[in-house]
Amino acid sequence: MKQEPQLQRMAAYCRVSTDHEEQLLSYENQVRYYTEFIENSDLYTTAGIYADEGISATNTKKRENFNRMIADCRKGQIDMIITKSISRFARNTLDCLNYVRELKQIGVGIIFEKENINTLDAKGEVLLTILSSLAQDESRSISENSTWGIRRRFENGEFKMSTKRFLGYDTDEDGNLVINREQAKIVERIYDEFLSGKTVEYIKRIFEKEGIKNWDGKTKWQASTIKSILRNEKYKGDAILQKSYTVDFLTKKRAKNDGEILKYHIEENHEAIIDPLIWEAVQLEQERRESYINEHGISAYSQKPESNPFAGKVICGTCGHAFTRKGWKTRGEYRKVWQCQERYKVKGVQGCTNRHIDEEVLKEAIILTWNRLLEDREELMKKWEVVGEFGNPLRQYRAVQFADMAEMGHRIKEIDAEFVLKTLEHVKIFETGRIVVRFMDGREMECGGE
């Protein structure tokens, strides 16, 4: 009895490169065509139709069904793959050849109809290498043409922005940014808290404690998210286009645009959440903090200010480095003292010669100088008024802030973290016992000394 030849298990792979209606029609036609082709064949039995819609072919990482098909080949469930063309299978030469060689080693062939190639034939891979290179050039050309089109639209002020991860804005039916009033309150608070002396890490902890919702509706916050909100020009109504660009059209790797290509800055593009002067004040405050960190040799502007508001704010008048807080126990009494971080940088070896200072003395110095400042408020009001009109945005903000505090202020007997963060730039300690308190408005006041 004559044995019937065993049918090969054939799978078909279909893909369209966009979500345009005519392309999706082509996708449906491909699925129908290959289903009928395999079912009507005397050589093959169907091993499935694998299809991906609207996904770029320059790499295979995001093609779910393509990857599932390859996995099924490795499991021994497929003998042959049929696809329309090399460009439908892969436009990346390396990806294409790697898959062809891997599948060939396990006995799986690929038929490319348009090019009339069967990879199991002797001449198949030589021709495939040539055609794959041409397909990669085609992909490069498409990428360059697409980039060119995008940049021409940017030049004409035509663009759309995603608000998927953008707190404070939604988009209307025309793609224009419109303020989300509830979220805008959170953005405004972030700017206010930052200019009140808080760090992004501290703001993160406050928001999580209060259960404030982020753009995704969750109460988990990242300091980096808050920092990006503080730097984003869109909150003042502007838009900068091409902050990043695609380095490699195959990998889609992107890099920050540091002048490699042209940026487009569109002013007053949409309604602002943050007043432009406040936005500029925040940028200047971020620059000030970065300079302050470098100048005084500290790792961060502030560490856990809610429990240690003086962190990073006590400065050595001898060497310029920051003091650190230590707990000392003397005769059964525990006290907090501040000492220059350079004094015993090497264990057992004295470095900086400056003295330590009790935390209670620091508090007394700030209370004393603030109350003296209030005594001079009439004269200071005149100076704050001038600065509030002619200073840079940060100095203007501080002048108005201090004028408001002085207007409603009264002599204080104690201080808390909120007060320290908002008013105090630093306290400088000298070996003579002299203490200089510098407030955020730039005014310096002295006390102590021998």
C-alpha cells in the first residue's frame, strides 16, 4: 500500500505598517488570502495565521504575534512560513538574517512571495542578504522622510502633544492643550511648596502622606516627576519642540537634544497654569540650590527637613563647608550640636579648627535676628518694594514674600521647620563665636562674637 506524503505545517505571517484604513483593508486581505492558499494546497496543512497590525517593522521587539510565531517554530510546531515580502517580515537586515539562519538550522523555511525566495534553497540566503539590505535602505528613507515632514510641521507651528502623562492639561478635539482645573491646583501647589524652601523629595513625602493623586490617579509619587514638572515650560504656556531626537532609526534610540538639531520655542502656545515670572523664579531657585550644593560640599540641598530643618544650612566661616548635626551625651544630658564636616574628616585627625555650636543656640540666633528684622520693617518695606519691581524673578518673589510676612508678622519666641525652610538661606558660624544669619531675601544680620 502506497503511503501518502506527509504534509508540511505552514504558517503565514501578515503585517501592515500603519493604522490607515486602506492598510487595514490590505491586512484583512492578506489574512484571507493565506488562509485560502494553505487550505487549498496539496503540500501544506495550516499551522496558523500570525498577524500584527499597525506596528513598525524596523525591529521585531514589539511585534507580539511575530514573536509568538518564532516561539512556536522553536517548539517544533511549524515547518514553513509564508509571507508577502522581505519588507513585511523585517526591514532590519540583522534581525531578518538572524531569524532566517536560526529557523534554517531547526529546519524551518521561509517563503517570500514577492521576491520568489525559499530560504531552504541553496541560493536563497545570498539573494536574501542583498534584498534585506535594500529593505533596510527603504526603511531609512521612510524614517528620514517622516522626520523631514515632522520638522516642516514644527516650523509652521503645527504639532500635537500627548497629555497621557502630563499633569494639569487635557486635549480638546483639535489636539489643543486645555487646563484640567483640579490637576492644575496640584501643579500650582508644587511650585508654591518649592519656592517655600521644600525639596522635591520632601514634596513627594507630603503628597503621599496626604493621598494626593498623580496623573495616573495613583497616590505614589516620584521625586523625578516633581522635578520635571518644575522644569517643564508648558506650565507657563510655552512649548519647546524637539527636546530629544532619534539617534538610530533601527533601534529607535533617542537622546537629549543639546544642539545637535534645531529646537523650536513657541511662546504663549496655550493657557498657562503657572505665571511666567513664577516659573522663571523656580528655574533661578533650582540654579541657586545647585550652586549652593557645589559651594558648600554637600550631597543634597536638604536631608529630611521636616525633622532636621537646619540640614545643609549651617555653614563654616573658616573653611566654607557645611556643618553636620551630632548627638552628644554629656554628664547624662543629651544635646544636639553642629560641627564642621571637615573637623574630623580623617578619624582622629583634626582638620578644620572651627568650634561646634549647640542647636539651641542656632535657634536663639534666628529668633533674635528675625525679631530685629521686624523692628526695621518700615525701612525694609521700601527696599522690598523696589526689588519687587526691578529685581530678577526670584528676587521679586522673595521681596513680595518677605513683605507679606513682615506685614502680618509679629515677634516670635520659637521656630519650626516651615519657618526655617521659607526664611533662612544659611547661618554662618565663626571661630570667634560670631554668627551671621542670612535670610532668603539676601539680608544678613549678625549676633554673638567675643
